[in-house]
Amino acid sequence: MEVLREKVEEEEEAEREEAAKRAEWARTEKMMRPVEVRKEETTLTQEMLRDLEKKLSEIQIPISAELPAFTKDTIDISKLPVSYKTNTPKEEHLLQVADNFSRQYSHLCPDRVPLFLHPLNECEVPKFVSTTLRPTLMPYPELYNWDSCAQFVSDFLTMVPLPDPLKPPSHLYSSTTVLNYQKGNCFDFSTMLCSMLIGSGYDAYCVNGYGSLDLCHMDLTREVCPLTVKPKETVQKEEKVLPKKYTIRPPRDLCSRFEQEQEVKKQQEIRAQEKKQLREEEERLMEAEKAKPDALHGLRVHSWVLVLSGKREVPENFFIDAFTGHSYSTQDERFLGIESLWNHKNYWINMQDCWNCCKDLIFDLGDPVRWEYMLLGTDKSQLSLTEDDDSGINDEDDVENLGKEDEDKSFDMPHSWVEQIEISPEAFETRCPNGKKVIQYKRAKLEKWAPYLNSNGLVSRLTTYEDLECTNILEIKEWYQNREDMLELKHINKTTDLKIDYFKPGHPQALRVHSYKSMQPEMDRVIEFYETARVDGLIKREETARTMTEYYQGRPDFLSYRHANFRPRVKKLALSSAESNPRPIVKITEQFFRNPAKPAEEDVAERVFLLAEERIQLRYHCRDDHITASKREFLRRTEVDSKGNKIIMTPDMCISFEVEPMEHTKKLLYQYEAMMHLKREEKLSRHQVWESELEVLEILKLREEEEAAHTLTISIYDTKRNEKSKEYREAMERVMHEEHLRQVETQLDYLAPFLAQLPPGEKLTRWQAVRLKDECLSDFKQRLINKANLIQARFEKETQELQKKQQWYQENQVTLTPEDEDLYLSYCSQAMFRIRILEQRLNRHKELAPLKYLALEEKLYKDPRLGELQKIFA
């Protein structure tokens, strides 16, 4: 206790140190302590706690006015089921057990905060926290794993701060209400996520504890965006090749060792200087990024989800912050302590000290020394005992007595009072509130949209910045869905102005990746293709202003590489396009894979067409038992004799180097046939290069059209967005409705319900005819009144909804984006249109109702079945 007195005395030295130490001491004192507390410490501790609470009450807690409000006053409880508004006898018994447990806990641990056991629900009814969990397995395969569940909850709901950051909330709403309003605090987030995880088979628990300021406020500005973290590349170690016995020794190194040592020292000094500058820069950045001291550090209440290992092949325990959907280790410093945790079967109190945050906590819930449970009879295994400890409970009588005591004290948890958690397909697809969500990270901003919300199919955008203030943009990544051009990702580097488009399989040109700086032709670009979708096996095409390189795979001619060099285009007087005035080709280089059907000395590995020099160079594959390959060069001269005959083949037109010379290759006929074949191949290669240029122009033109149209694909099963099927279905329904109305009109008998009350076949008397006429007119009059009331009710409902929307706009006008204002104006315009239509219908009904009444009365007078009426008025 001397340490505590010293801390209290040190708090008076400086205001800043006082707040920090007071918060640290308070956090330590509020954490778990042993159950047995000495009486002489209790009085002094209570006095210190009262003094601490008095000083803490003077601290002002700022709450942002921009955060949404979510209180019981904003919830409509008229349509909620009975289980939300009342408690069953078993639930009342559970509340009594919880109150008794809370009183015993407060008596044994007076320095601990009150337990979070039975907060009020949206109907102001106390409900035990375990019964608020409703384990549910969602019908969507995407929500079967914990990471997708956590991300869905984080995206679907809007964060609302706790009314008092130092206390748990007084209300804990059901997951159905939270889903309906799409907002909640950390306890609402955790309850919904835990319900989904338990339904998916995880051993999950809601945690009531303490977190850091960033964790409680969902502040990710000091965290790195997960999408910017590059995966670690596995470096494969190169195996050292053992030197052969007869390898040639390397030449003797004649360089000066002194100069080499001086160069090494110089390089070491340069690297040391660079490391020093880098370290200073990192320290400066860390100082700038360092969070400001929080006066309430260790006191802020937060709720998250704990997942224990075992079920669903979870290897180790970990935390999930439902606000962000991120997972953390149980050793993470953001989680400062745990008061209690619960699942749908039981409630546990942490009896371990959290002076070192949650790093030293042991999550063995079967250990009653570390975790005090409230109910017996749970499926959580008890603490494992050694043989020596187990020897004392082998007596059969002790076991029987122990079993009887446990049986007497056991109490099963009542079923959850919450209705089945249901997420409609439309809500699951929309995800974010109003279809949009923005998350700010460290030097990055992540924006998310619902599918089909943007006309270009944009669903996510990640903007990376150079500075912490997020002013200088480094790069932008945009993800797309449902694009007709199969565009999946667009990566824009603002520093180099390089754009990279990634496509899914199915593009008309089989595009996979398109890297470019400008959409103008004959500029630097790299185009990658899905080679299995192309007949020519083209994998990649690289283009610059003077070169074009293509890579192939799986071709029958074993072509693997083609490189073409161009020279500047000859200028023409008339305006001409790239198609009519192609770039002059200077050189074409082609490389081939090994063809096992041919001998290596006859299988060409590389051929070069030097068009400007009129030469053709060949290099053949090297045999495995050779160290060099054969080469051959042809001089392509267009000489003719005096009689105008074809090319005259001379020995100097073919220069060859052969590893193993053969007789038939020295003959002029063989060389002549080889050169004529190469001339045909050269012509074919030039044509293919020209076709490649035209294909690039076609791809660029197609991409410009696709970016201008950005058409989205709609599944035939999506009946709400597929306009053709929707129009056809509406037309069919309209025709069927009109046919039904015609049938009803032809079969309508306004006297049939009243004549059915009389005996069949009996002639009507004068009194009966008058009574039928009066009843029919009275019934018709009542239907006219009901219709007028229905139109009036719809008119009032639309007017009230418009007033609520206008009130919401007045309250949130400052924080609305231009898109939200456009949506508000559109809603107001549609609402006013509906109100005017209803007003016109009501006025028209009032005008036509008397006329319809008179028309029916005239029909009744003329009806032959009411002949007695005609006699009366005759």
C-alpha cells in the first residue's frame, strides 16, 4: 500500500504526469484481483477509489457530433414480438440468479466494477446477455468463415460510440434491430458477429473489457491498410554446383588487394551514412505519427470477440475487433484488459490480473481459479488435473455427493429471446449503409460501394498517399465487378503516370493485363493475353515507339519469341493512318523452342532477318554433348544474269560454321533451297508483324469504346435488374390482370350476395325487394367511404414520411455529400409526385362517388328481379 500512497503523492507534481499515472493506476486497480481481499486494505482502497472517481469526473469527454445517434427513442417497437417485451418464468429465474451472483461478486470484490449481466433491450426489458446471442448459420457460403463474417459485420453496420466511454451501455439491442437500422455500438457489433460465428461452428465469445483509444473510436489512421501490404516473396536458395574434376581454372586475379580493401571501407562508410540518415528519418516519422497521450488510457470500455482454438480447426486463440473486422493476437497491446466474457451458454468473470494487458491471460475457461463461471452444467471442460491431484477424489461416495451437488446447482440457459437473424439477398449484396463506406488508413483511403451502385461497375477504390495528411496521391487502385469488358482491377501510378488494367477471362481480345501510359498508338505499352484463348498462343506483347516484342507458347512451329525493330515512318504529303502507312521494319528476330523431332544441328534456335542489310542469320540448337552451336548466314542479293534469269546462287552468298560438317550442306542446291525457304519465311514474318500492329490499333480502339460505354452485365436470374425480363414479366402480369378484370366484370352480380340470403326459387315480395335495394345501396355506400378513407390514409402516410425525410435532411445537412443531396432531392420529387397523385385520386373519388351511387340505384330500379320496385314507382 506504500506504493499506492507514493503514486497519489506523485500525481500532484505535474498535471500531465498526474493524468497519465492516475489512469494507469486506475486501470490496474479496476482489473481482476484475487477474490480474498484483506479487510484492512478494503477501507483504504475505497477511499482512494472515491478520490479517483471525483478527479475523473472533472475530465471532459468530447463526443463528436457527426457520429450517428442510435437510441431507444429512434426504434419502432410496435411490431416487435412478445419475447422482446416480456420475460418468461425461466428468464425471470435467470435474472434472479444473476442478481444474486452480482451481489456476491460485489461483496467479495468491492474494488471491481459492476458486472455487465442484464442490460435493457429496446423494449426497456432486462435481458441476460447470453440470451441476447442468437446462434445463426447464414444461408450464404461467403459467411461461413470467420474472416468473411467479420468483414460483413464491419461493412454492414455503422459505428455508434458508447454514451459513456467509461461504462458499458445500459441497453443491449437485439441483432434483428441492429440489422434493421444498420447501426450500433461495440457491444451490438460483437453480439451480432458472435451469433454468426457460433452458428458457423466456432468457439466464440463476447468480451467486455478495455481497449485503446484507436480501438474504441474505430480509428485506423495509424494502421497500415491490409490491401497495401505486399506478400512476402519466398527466396529460393540456389544450389551450389559442385566443381567438376576437369574444369578450367579461372584466370589469376591481378587486382590490388589494398585498393579492394579501401573500396570496401569506402562502401561501408557510405552504407553507414545512409543507414544513419534512414534511421533519423524513421525516428522523425515515428515521432510525427506518435499518438497523443490519452487521459483515459486503460479506462475506455470496449467489446470484441474471442475465438478459442479447437473447433473449425482454429490453431490458436485470437481476438476479432467487430468494428474493423480485423483479427489480432491475444498478445496485442490494443486490448488492455478483460472484465468478463460470455457465450450463449454461460458467463465467465476474469479473475486474473491484467497489469500487462492481455498478454499473460490464460483462456482456460474450465479453470475456476482464473475464470469464475456463473452457471453449472456447461459443455466447457473442467481444469485438467494431474494424477496426484486426482487421487483424492477417487472415493465413490465423494463422487456421488459431488454429482448430486452439481445436479442441484445446475441451471440450463434459456433459449434466446431474439428472433431468427435473417439477411435478405438485397441487403447482403448492398453491404454498406446506403451502399457506400469510406475507411481512412495510414496514408491510404479505402472506399467501398455496393454492386451496380456506380454505372461503371466500381465497387472499391484504394487511394495511397505520400504524406500523413493525405494530400499527395501516390497511386490509385480501383476494383470493378459485372463489367462486360471483364475489367477487374485498374492500377494508376500518379508518380510515373503508368496505368495497368487487369481483366478476367472472357474479353473479346483475350486480354489479361494492359499496361500503358497513353492510349495513343506506337507508345510504350505491355499487353498480356490468356494464351489458351488465342489460336496463335501469344502470351505477351511489348511495344515501344521503335520496337515490338512478342512472346509465344504452345505453337506447332515452336516459335517462342519475335522482336521487330522499326525506323521512323516516311512522311507523306496527304494525311494517312497507321494502317495505310505502316512503320518500316529494319530487323526481325525470332527464337524457337527445341523440336525433339529434328536433330539439333538442323533445328533452328534463332533466326534474324536484317531487312536493311539484306542478310539472314541462323543459329541452331546446341547438342547436349557439344559446347557450341552451328551458325549460318545468307546474303540475299537480287542479282540476275544478262538473260534476265532468276537469282544466281554463288558460294559466297552462304557463310556457315558447322560443328560437324556434312556433305549435303555444302551443295549449292541445298543452300539455294534453304535461302528461298527463308525468303518465304521473311515475307510471312513481315506480314505477321504488320498484323500485330493492326491488332494493337484494334485493341486500343476497342478499349476506348469500352471505357466510354462501361456496360454492365446482368444475370438472367437477376429479375429486378434485367430490364428485358422485367418488362416481359410486367407485360404478362398486366395482360393477365386485365383479363381477370374482364372476367370479373362479366361475372359480377351486385345482387348475388343479397339474394343468397333468401330461399332459392321464391318470388320476392314488395317488402323484400325494398329491403334488398336498401341493403345493396348501403353496402355500396360503405365501400365508397372505405375507399376514400384508404386513399386518405395513404396520403397522410406519404406526407408524414416526407416530413421525416425533410427533418432528417435538416439535421444532417452539414455532413451530406453531393450524392446524398441528389438522392434526397430525387426522393422529395418522387414523394411530391405520389402525394399529388393521391390528392387527385381523392378529389376524383369524391366527385364520382355520388354519380356511381345514382347509377347503381337506377340499375336496381331497372333490374327485372326487383319487379316489385317498378310497381311501386309506376
